[in-house]
Amino acid sequence: MKIIGRLKNVIKSVSYRLSKFTFGIILRVYFRPRVNGVEQIPEQGGVILAANHFSFVDPLLLGTFLPRRVWFVMAEDMYRKPVFYQFSKLMDVVPVTQGVGQTGPIRRCLKLLKEGKTIGIFPEGQRSRTGALLPAQKGVGFLACRGGMPVVPAALIGTREAFPVGKLIPRPFQVQIFVGRPIQFNRSDDPEEVAARVRQAIADILLQHGREDYVNGQSVEEGV
């Protein structure tokens, strides 16, 4: 059984690297990504990567252009869709059901963090349909408190315009990724307050780069 488990891990690791290479070519041509602040991501140890979520391509961009491998958390209903299911399994995605307390996914995320892995999570719990940041769910706060690992906030700019909710085909549009400074929380902190602070950290990055519309839901600007 251990041999089978190791073989599965090797297959998934190779699949992740191949996907990163393949999507790297496609996404560079299509979205001309600019990545800033990767030095903020700790090179070792468990990390929670938390970002805003406007588009299907958000996890692809983060997984492709950030230096560490990322284990993403995904909504169960999206995970089970035929177009995503097999690929998500290969990428070791952690499926969760929205609005339902589940110990299994939480235990798995905590285990991965203790093993020094990077957990990717979108605190809003879903893609925003409003064009602005949604309130953060307490899941990210719970992981930050229980796991004792730093949260690295990140802001994606451009994916809302390139491939928003409701569109079937993305359009070429320059995307930027900004990574902020890690934030450390304590076990005694309240998960809801922690989630709100993580959301604010993401909002601060967006505001710092002139994207009040991403925070306040103003009109979508033209591309660069």
C-alpha cells in the first residue's frame, strides 16, 4: 500500500509540473502576466496563500506563476464537474462543500500544512459575481489559527475582465499578480476576525495598486 501511495504521489507531482509548463506557455501568450512580490512567499514551511477570486483562471495563474506548488481548496460542486474532476484529482485539489462543517477537508489541509505544503484558498468561498470582493468565510481564519502557519495575501488584477463569471471564452487581457507580506495569527484569535483581516489585507493590496473598483464594486475599467 505504501508503494502504491508513493507511486500516486509521483504521478501527481509529475502531472503538476507538466501542467505548470503547459499552462505557462498558454497563459503567457494569452494574459501576458506580471508577477510581483514572490519573494514574500516563505521558501519553506507550511503557508496559506489567500487571494481574491473573480475567475476560473485564478488558480491556474497562481499555480503556474508562483514558485511553490499549491494545494488548492475547491468547492465540491465545481470539483465534481466532468470538465474539472480528473484534472482536479491529479492536482490534489481539496474539495469542500459550502456551508457545511466538514472535518475531513480541514484535517487534510492541516496535515498538508504540517508537512510544509502551501494551501491555496479563496477566502470569499466562491467567484465574485458582483465585480468586487465578497465577505470572507471563516474557513481561512480557522486554518490560520489551528494550523499556526502564516497567511500570504495575494491580489489578482485583470482576471475579472479577462474571464468573468458568465463568460464561456476568456479574452486576451493582461493579468497582474501582487503578493503581500505574510501575516501570522495565534490559536487564540477568533476565526471570523482573522478571515476579515485577511480580506482586508487583500483589499489593501488592490487599493495600493489603484483598483478601488475591485474593492467597492465600481465600473469595470478597460484593459491595459
